[in-house]
Amino acid sequence: MRTMSAVTHPTSVRLSKEALALLDERARETKRSRSFLVEQAIRKHLAGAPEPADAAETARKIERLRAFRGVGSKHHGPLSADDVSAIRREFSGDDE
């Protein structure tokens, strides 16, 4: 958590209209600045994020995917976009 004496550094981010509207709405509701809310959101999000996989693990997963290139469609026919998304989420460990 940042203290009042902490040095801050300017940065720039691009947000969609919708995200900016949400940010502004929350800033008004909480009487906090955009900067404060963005910093808190980053800290909360990144604190709970898993560590990036190491290079060897990533390379192993890529090779595993390459080994299966085309196998599924040969045995089971083409997959829908939803099927591919579900498999990707399962493979990468995404919850959404």
C-alpha cells in the first residue's frame, strides 16, 4: 500500500469508453482519484496473479500442442469456435 510520502511516477493507459465510464463512476462514488483507483486495481489484480510459467514449461506446452496439430480434425471432424475456446481455457488454466 502506498504511503503519502511515496514517490509516484506518471504513466499513460488507453481505456475503452466503457472502462473509463466505470472508472469515473467509481471515482465519484468513492471520492478517490482515477490514479488511486487504477493503482489499487493493478495491485489487487497482480497480487493474485500466478507467476508466469518458466520458459522450459512454456516450450514444453508449445511442443505438445504442435504434436497434436491436425490430429483432432482427422479423428473427430472440425471443432466449433466454442469447443476450441473451451480446450484453450482448459489447457491454459483460465477460469473464464
